[in-house]
Amino acid sequence: MIITTIGWVWMGIVIGAIAGIVVSGILNSGKQADLEAEIHHLKFVRESLKDEIFRLDNQVKPKPRSKRRGK
């Protein structure tokens, strides 16, 4: 009788642990997908800003105006 009860308790612990691992994995998979999407977005923004900085640094200076010939 006692051995049967101990067996059922161990069975409950094992099943509970497996169910807990599965549930926590399912809940964390959604968070991980959101974080990966944010990482891709931030990489895109970083590359865009790098291109913008590069474009602004490499602009040619405007040609100076020719002086007017005086009266």
C-alpha cells in the first residue's frame, strides 16, 4: 500500500515536471520570436543610419560663386 502511494507521487512529480517544461517552452517561444523580430528591425535601422552618415560625410562642397566684376 505505501509503495503504491510512493509510486503515484513520483509519477505525479515526473508528469508535472514534464508539463512545466513544455508550458514554459511554449510561453517563452513567443517572447523569443518578438525579440528576434526587434533585433532584425534594429539592425535595419543601424544600417540605414550608417548609410545616412556616410552619405552626409561624402557630400561635395558647393562650388564657390564667381565674384561680380565691379563698376
